Amino acid sequence: MKLSRIFQSKSDAFRETVKTDDLPRMEQLMQKKSYDFFIELLRGEYVADITPRMAGLLIEKLDDTVLGRWEMKPGSKQTILDSMLGDAIRRNRLEIAEMLMERGGTDFNQKTGSWFLGIVIASAFPDDVKLRMMKQMLAKGYDGMQDTDKSLQIAVDKKFTEAVDLFAAIGLDLHKNNEQLLRGAARGQSTDMALHLVTRHGADIDLAISTEMALGNKDVFEFLGDLKKKLPAAPALRTVETLTAEVGSLQDTVRELTEKLAKLQPDTSLNKPVLRNPSP
């Protein structure tokens, strides 16, 4: 044993082992009893340095026996792996996050699933990567998730229109609470997102304006008022007078076509020779 390790705390040993990617030593630590290892797992700072090899070892080897030595309850492995996944996403460790999503066994269709969606949307990953991860998380449904509206609001706040489209495609309601999402985009002065909600998803801008006026939020309803001026003009309403004029024009067209067709009919009144009965 190295002299520097003789007086090393177990927490320091854990951190050093992860940083040096020392798999044999990690397996040795798994044979030791210490509450410090649980603290290190809970803090999650090790995820900043963990390699795919070390992550794979923890996925494979953290069983109830090891957890018992580390003073953790049986069956808590999934909680650890879920925590690792969250830390990997927040720390922009894409390779580790993808490994945990593939092999970590996280069930996203449960109450914390929307939390994972939210941290993916807020992460530093490229948008195409975020969408791929979100689709994977939503692959088994979202009926077990809680607070999906919060994830949707994060997508609006982050001006992530593709995520909003995805949420709309799976059936989330974009129009709750008097167009809350549109009003949220207005509060964030996000013209592009507000226009997207109105033109792509049919958000009721008049309802949003009246709601913000009732709440006394002048900056917000003025923003929405200015936004409304940028929208394409709505088609004119069809009144009784315009419908009557359309019917009259249609009748004139039918009459004209009838006259033209009459002129094209062959003349059946031409004299034709009478056929005589043949002689008997």
C-alpha cells in the first residue's frame, strides 16, 4: 500500500479511486464497511470525473451486499443510479448519461420522470440530443409522471420550440390556465416562442391579453398587444350580405353555363327521308 494512503479517509479514497479510474481498488472498497461511501454517492461530485468503465462497474457490482456494507438499505441501488443519471445530465456528461439511460434501469414513467425531462431541457446538450433523450424517456408513456406542466414551462422558458412540439404531439394541454404558457413567454419577452404558440399551436392571444389586463401586468399585456399586430390578418367574417352575393353570383354562373351547353346540343329537327315499307 502506498504510504500516502495509510492515513487517507475513506471519502478521499473513494474520490481518488474514481479520478484515477482504478477499478481493482474500487472493487476492494466495495468489500469495506463505511458510511462515508454512502455520503460520496449522495453528494454526486464523483460523477464529474467518472469514466464509462467505472460507471459500468458501479452499474454491475453495486448489489445489496455492497450497499449493506455502505450502510444503505437493500434495494436502494436504483436510487443511486437515478441520482447518477441526474448528475451526469447536469454536468454535461453525455456518454455517462447515455450509458445510464441504456443500462441503469430508470423507469421514467413514474412521478420523478418529469424532473428528468426538465433537467434534460435545461441542460447544455445540443437540441437534437435533448430531443432524442426526451423521446427515449417518453417511450413508455407519461401517465405516471407528476408535474409534466413544469417540464413544459421549462421548454417555453428555454425557448425550446421543438420540445414544446413534442409535448403537444403526445397530448399535453398547451392552453391551461388562461393560456399560461403564452403569458409565460410574454413575461420572458420571448417573441419567437410566443408567435410559435399562437401560430403553430393556436394559443388564444386575446384571452391571454385579457387575463394579464385583469391581473394588472401592464408590460405583459402590452407585449402581447404588440405581438398581435405582427400576426397575419384574420380572414373577414362571412355575413348574410356576403353569402347572398355569393349565391347570386353562383346562380348567374350556372345560368351562363346552361345557355352555353344548350348552344352545343346537336339539332335533332333536321328533315330525314321517310323509309318506305318494303314491298311484300
